[in-house]
Amino acid sequence: MSSFKGNALRGTFFLIFGLGWSVKYPLKYLSRKLNADNQASRWIEKLDILEGAAKAFLAVAGMLAEQFVPDGPHMGLYSGGTYSWEKLTNWQYTTMYLFYGLSGIVDVLSYSPLKLSLGLDRLILIAAACFGVGVGFLFCFHDYNNTALDQHLHSLLLIAIFGGALCALMEVFLRDHTILEFFRTSFFILQGSWFWQIGFVLSPPWGGPGWDQTDRGNFNFLTMCFFWHYAAALLVTAANSVFSYWYVVGQGSGMPGLDNHLCLLDSN
Amino acid sequence: MSSFKGNALRGTFFLIFGLGWSVKYPLKYLSRKLNADNQASRWIEKLDILEGAAKAFLAVAGMLAEQFVPDGPHMGLYSGGTYSWEKLTNWQYTTMYLFYGLSGIVDVLSYSPLKLSLGLDRLILIAAACFGVGVGFLFCFHDYNNTALDQHLHSLLLIAIFGGALCALMEVFLRDHTILEFFRTSFFILQGSWFWQIGFVLSPPWGGPGWDQTDRGNFNFLTMCFFWHYAAALLVTAANSVFSYWYVVGQGSGMPGLDNHLCLLDSN
Amino acid sequence: MSSFKGNALRGTFFLIFGLGWSVKYPLKYLSRKLNADNQASRWIEKLDILEGAAKAFLAVAGMLAEQFVPDGPHMGLYSGGTYSWEKLTNWQYTTMYLFYGLSGIVDVLSYSPLKLSLGLDRLILIAAACFGVGVGFLFCFHDYNNTALDQHLHSLLLIAIFGGALCALMEVFLRDHTILEFFRTSFFILQGSWFWQIGFVLSPPWGGPGWDQTDRGNFNFLTMCFFWHYAAALLVTAANSVFSYWYVVGQGSGMPGLDNHLCLLDSN
Amino acid sequence: MSSFKGNALRGTFFLIFGLGWSVKYPLKYLSRKLNADNQASRWIEKLDILEGAAKAFLAVAGMLAEQFVPDGPHMGLYSGGTYSWEKLTNWQYTTMYLFYGLSGIVDVLSYSPLKLSLGLDRLILIAAACFGVGVGFLFCFHDYNNTALDQHLHSLLLIAIFGGALCALMEVFLRDHTILEFFRTSFFILQGSWFWQIGFVLSPPWGGPGWDQTDRGNFNFLTMCFFWHYAAALLVTAANSVFSYWYVVGQGSGMPGLDNHLCLLDSN
């Protein structure tokens, strides 16, 4: 599944979380700032559990998809016939989803009614950082036998992954830090959109052989394109933050409280 | 526009901000220390807006210059005739200016009377850090088809860019930190002067073929030269700090308050 | 002693400390949280001294083993006959154990009745970080004349070593930080299990020539395998934390205090 | 002056400061802890000025030595006759001393009676960090046309330099941090002793051609040797700390206050 569909699936996975976070974190921030009633904060806690469950569920779905697509390894790791490893790329993406799944399970457990949270709630972010670095190195060693443009595309992806992992790592020490959440969200959106870009470049959905792997111009253009993706990801995250803000403030009865709210926010 | 004029333009862009900051930050620090009247602090806020506007304006000017110089791409990205990308170097510098422009717009918005600053004022520095890293990687992948000395010069530039970006990143967490501002300013001046140096080395304004690209002595000399530039940038930044200090203290009526001021500063 | 036995010995060394810490740190954390009586905390201090002594003792044992195995250097460093260095790999592992030994001695001294702890108790972690980086670089330069798969395996080991060293370095500034201890423990278990993996790959105990050093599939599989080891190390550390927690809570007479304890832990 | 004498001079330069600091910082720490009288703290301030002056003086001496030794460049940078740069290695070491000199001058100015310390006293450490990184990169690009063993030796030196620079950088934010001072001191001693080692390896004082530049065994041995140097540097720094401690405590009249002092230190 290194075809277009696989990359599209992975991209969608990251985009769902990136875009979801870009709405969730501003709402969380606002409900904390505006001394929201308990209902809202309970809502957000439920959202956290739901997010963990969704992460675990999507990770399992991803693992199954990687394993049981027609050209997948079907759980076979070593082929005794040809004395070679089977479909290692699919296994690597399975490992990537595995770390996500662990992160999702810890997510759910730390908010569960069992409350066995021996500091486990902080492990969410650790697990996220681990998977990030893990996946990063996966891709780093991923393309030994691939062509050059493929490797270049995944090196660029690595930047997004490490950026997100670094944010998650710093969030272990600085929890609920607005700017780190903003950064992490934008890096996840970047990962998602870049997976789609990889799909379009290496195996276009309308068929055809993909881009020329040896043309140096393609390398330079795609590097630049990566930063356009990032500019877009930053704009999307910023726009969602502003829209969430307007939505929450607009909910207040009438507009007289607006200035007060704004003053509260400014005095942050 | 990889000619002398292009490099001189880029160098001037960075020098304007570096030198401007080397005066602005000490004044800001002093007006905070000496409990200056509100007039001064309002002045400085206006200066911030002006700085953002200048950044956005100069970035747009830079983008237009990169695009519409006689040998520029004129907004054409892909040439259907030769099946190749057009003038990618100009497009890359356009992208660099784009990130600056975004940083400038956020700058202006965060101080605007609309006051829609949902933590947006911190985004200034984030955007600055992003563009920094972005530009850094741009140059990192920039010279695939260039000669070796060119690559060496841009690698050295990379050190200055990453230094500045690292400072901006740390300023997200430690705002108004005098030493980080000092560092960042010196790195910007270094970038500016190094762009000029690149212009002189690769395409001298008096014509001629530029320096010998294969002589190892040139490599060693230019590495050393980079550190001379940095020593000069440090001295210029320090000198401007001292001059700003003397100017502000000299404004006080007479000199009797001098010792008090100095004691205040020392007790910092 | 680059044979299976040597790698198994090194792996066991790291596993003992990793698994020991995975039990010790949760107990320490709980005894601090639950306001345990002085007996428990004195117990833990004695455990620290014991740990230091074990570290020093095992390091000396390791050094002796590396030097005096039948095919070891027997303290000879330079062979005058062949004008070449003797058994440098064994000497390098001896150096690795030397840094551990120093760390263990500082450990013991800082808790000794002499109490000459001029901040020396913080040196434990410094020494640990030093040895970590030291060993890291040792391996980095280790394989000049080895084959490629060997180098790849030690590069992966390097990730675990640097991870552990980074945690130890950060613990110098953030002492008794639960998450850093969790991380460091998992990295030590990873080192231990990876040494065993190296032994099995390069010199299987059932004889035979080891894996094919040129097959690219082996590279990709072992990279993935490294992350499976890490997932396992994380699970083992988490499981030991939970078991320690249950053990301590189960010791309380009856279960009525359980909810209180849990609330205490949650309010952390 | 890449001969033995030059390396010995550089090594002595670093050893003087490293060994000096290994005595100075524990004394400073103790005088702060034991609430020493003002006399002691004034003594230490004078020591700081003296240190800055010594740094500046030795740096100027080093620059003159690099320039005006018989086989030095005698201030000539470019030879018009051969169209090539003159004695660039000597110029590079001159640049290294230049950054030290600047650091020394800032040192003196920040404690001078003029008291023009607009935060300048923090610049000492910044300047130190700058020179460190600067020198690091100098050596990084230093050996383009040198043989391989030379490059390997300077890469190892780079580790010591970056280690020291990293400590100085962190001291900008965490001033008077005992552990960072301990680290920095040990890295400086390491630099000093490693310069001597380089001298002995590349140009032995008893004549002869230096070590075999192509023997892989030499590479491995010298890597290991570097860590022995570091273990020795750590031991020397620790020993000097302990001796300073005993000296200060021994100065107290009689020994009855010993336990109190120790308790004070332990409660740190």
C-alpha cells in the first residue's frame, strides 16, 4: 500500500487530528479563560476520551488496512520460499499505527472512571513524542532501496514529524501551553497534507508513472512546495482559532460583554 | 536575480531590521527600567506597528522585485515548452519574503485597534521562527546544481539564520529577554552583511567572474571571514546599545540622576 | 569478547539496572506521595547506596571480564611485535564500564556517613550523562573496520544511549522528575534488550555465521525491530509501575483507604 | 605554528583557565554558602577582574605569537606573488584568540568602576559562548587540505569545545549554577590536555614524523584516549573542589563548626 490510496489514508488520519485540534484547543483555552461553567469543561473532558478512543480505533483500522489490502503482507513477516522479508513498508506503517494506538489507549485509560492515573495522564504526551521520534527514524531508514525523489519527499516529511514530536516533548514539561499546542496542530496538518502530496507525486490517482525521479528541478520545487504547505497549515490553524473565538464570543447574549471578554484575553 | 543586486537587496533588508532593532531594544529596555512616562511606551508601541508595516511592505517589495526583474520568472512557475521549472531560485527567495510578510501582517494585527489578539501577539515570534527555519532549509536544499564555493557560502549563511531562528524560538518562552534580543539582533546584522559578502564574492559589481570556485584557500579564508563579520556584528550591536544608553541618560536634566540610574540598572 | 557472551553480559548489565529502576522509582514516588513513615524513606536511601555499590561492583566485574577473557587483551594495549593496538574493542568496552564505575563510586560517596557532599550528590547524574555521551561517541567511532550491518545495529543502539543520557542531563536540572525517570528507565531496558539482539544477530549462540550483512531487507527489518523493542520496553516499565502501585496500595490494611490514596495521586 | 610549540601554547592557555576555575568556583560557592564576610566576596570580585585582564592579556600574547613566530604570516593575509592566502591556520588561531580577547575585555569592563553595565555583565558569558561556537566551526572547516588523522583529532576537540560553549550558553539563563560551572571547567581542562595530546601525536617534540596517519588502530585508540582525558579532567575538577572545601573548612578555628557547615551544605 505505498500506492496513492495508502498515502491518502495516512494523510487523512493526520488531517483529522490536526483539524480537530485546531478547533479543540482554542475552545479549551477560551472556556478556561472565560471561567466557563462546569458543563463546558466536562464536555471537553468527554471530548478528550472520545479523541483517545478515535485515535485507538483509527490506528487499529490503519493497521488492518496496511496488513490486509490485496497486496499487503497478511501478517506474514518472513517468506521461507524466497529467504526474504515480506512487504516491509507495510509492516513499518503498521508499527507507526501501533504507537498511535498505544497513545490512544493511554489517553482513554487516563480519563477512565477507574482513575488509575499514577501520573499516567502525562504519559499521553510522552507516548506521542515517542511515536513521533519512532516514526521519524522509521522514515529515516525507510528508503534504502527506493529512488532519490522518494527519499527527498520523506526527508521533508521528517521535518514535520520531528517538529510535532518536539512540541509534544516540550508539552510534557509545559502543559496546556497555547503556543506549543498551536505549533503541534500546524505540524500535524502539515504531515497530513504532505502525505497527500507524496501520494500525488509518487503515484498519481489518474495513473501514470509519477514525477521524474532524476530531475533536479523537481527536488527544488518540492522543497519550496513543502514551505507553501506549511504556510497554508499555519493559516488554516490561525483561521480556525479566530473562528472558534468568534463562535464562543457570539454565543454570549448580546454584545455588551464583548469588550470585557477581549480585555480579559488581552491581559493574559 | 542571484546577481549582485539581488544579494545586495536581501542584505539591505536584513541590515535595516538588525540595525533598527539594535537601537529599539535598548531604548525599550531603558524606558521600562527608568519607569518612563506613558508617552514613551506609547511611542514604542507605535514603533512596533510601524515595524510590522515596514516588514510587510518591504517583503511585498522584495517579492515583486524577485518576480519582475528583467530576468525573473514573471509569475510563471512551469514552462510547458521545455518541461522544466522556471527560475526556481527567484521563487525560493519569493517564498522567503512571503514568510516575512506574514510575520509583518501578524505584527500589525496584534497591535491594531481591533485587538483580536487571542494570544496572536505571541505569534509574531513564532512566525519569525518558522520563516527562519523555513529559509534555513530552503538554502540547505538550495544549491543542488550550484558550484561548491556557492554552497559553502550559503552553509555559513545558514548558521546565522538558524542562530536567529533559535533566538526567536526561545523568545516565545522568555519574552522581552534582553540577551536573546541582543543575540537575535546581532544574527540579523550578520545575515545582512553576509548577503553583501556573498554578492561581492559570487558576482562582483565591477564585473568579472567572481572568485575561484575550486581554490581551497578561498574556502578557509571565507570561513574565517564569516567570524570576522560576526565579531563586527557583535561590536556594532554593543556600540548601539551603549550609545542608546548614553542618549537616554543624557536627556535627563543635568547629571545628578546619573548615579541613581546606574544603580537601578546594576541592581537588575 | 565481541561474541555472543560479551553482548549478553552487557545487555544483562543494562537490563538489571533498567528493571530495578522500573520498580524503585514508582515506590519512591509513592512513599513520597503517601507521606510514608521514615522507615520507608530510610529503606530507599539504603537502596540508593546498594545501587551505587552494585553499579561499581558490576562495572569492575565487567572490566575484568573484558580484559581477562581468553581472547582478551590481558591489560596489554600496544603490541610491540606487530606495531599495532591490541584488542581495541575490549578496551573500549572497558572504558564504558570505567565511566559506570565512577558513577557508582560517586553514588556511594554521596550517601556515605562521611557526608562530604559538596553538591556531589548531583554529580551522580552528571557522571551518568557523561558516560552516556562518552559511550555514544565510542560506538559512533567504533566500527571503522566493521561491516555495514554491525554499524547499523550500533547506530540504533546509539539512539537508546543518547536518549538515556539526555534524560540524565535534564534530571540534573529537574530532580526527581517522574517522567524523566520513566523515560530513562525505558531507555536502559531498551539498551539491555538491544545488546541481546545484537548478540543474536551478529554471533548466534547456536553457532553459524550471523545474518547476511549485505541484505537490505535485514536493515529495514532490524530498524523496525528496534521500535518493537522500544514499545516492549515502554510496556514493561508501565506494567512495573502499575504493579508497584498495586503492591503498595494493597499493603494498606483493608481497602477503605484506596479511594483517598487515589484522590491524593490524582490531585498531583 | 601548527608545530608542537603552538599546540602546547594553546593547551596551556586552556589549562590555566580550567585549573583556575576548578579552584575559584568552589571557593565562590563556599563563601556564598557560609555567609562569608564582605572581605571574601570583595576578594572574589577582584579575582574576576584579574581573570578578565589575564584573559585579554593572554589572548593578545597568543595573537602576537601566532602572527610573529618565524614561520608566521607577520600580518600578511594575501600573497600577491603566488595569488594565494598566506598561513591561514595561523590567522584562524588568531581569530580564536580575538574572541577570547573580546570576552576578557567585556569581563573587565563589566566590573570596572565606570559601572556602565547595561546588562553587560551577562555579555561575558555570551561572548564566551560565541567564541566557543565560532572556534568550533573554525575547526570544523579547518582541515580541508589536511590528512585524516589530523581531522579526527580536531573533531574530538570539537566535542570538548561545543560542550564548554553549551555550558556557557546555559549559564546565560541559569547564572552561578554550580553544576554548569563544574561541567564548563572540566571541558576547559579537557580542551587544554587535548591540545597537548594533538601536539604529541602530530609533531612529537623529540622530532620524528608523528603517528601513522592511515592506521585505523590509531583512530580507535585516540577516540578512547579522548575519554580517558575526560575521565582525568573530571577527577581533577572533583579533586580540586574537595581540596578547596577542606581548605576553607580547615581555616575555621578548630573543628567544632565542621558538622554545622556540613549540615548547611547538605541542606542545599
